[in-house]
Amino acid sequence: MGYSGNSREDDKIVYPQFRYAFPRFEETLRATAPDILLLVFFNLVFFAAAYVSFTRYDVR
């Protein structure tokens, strides 16, 4: 009943073997699509802003 410090084979807890299931590509794309679209959008906005600022710069 009490803890005697001895471990027996019957006292071990048996866990099921872990098997990782890779998510389908569609699920991964659906989860990450908003982030990817935001990255593309911000890249386009900042590139356009940089382009406009360079073209309007007076070199003189």
C-alpha cells in the first residue's frame, strides 16, 4: 500500500504509442492564408511607397 521505494513491473503506466498525423495541405493553407496575404499586401504597399518616394526625389 505505502511507498516502499521499490518499483515493480505491474506499477508502470502504459501509454499508447504517439503517432503524429500531418495536417492536409488544404488545412494548412486555409490556416495560413490570411497571414500570407497580409505579408504580400504590406510588401506591395511599402514597395509602392518607396518607388514613389524615389521617383519624386529631386536629384539636383
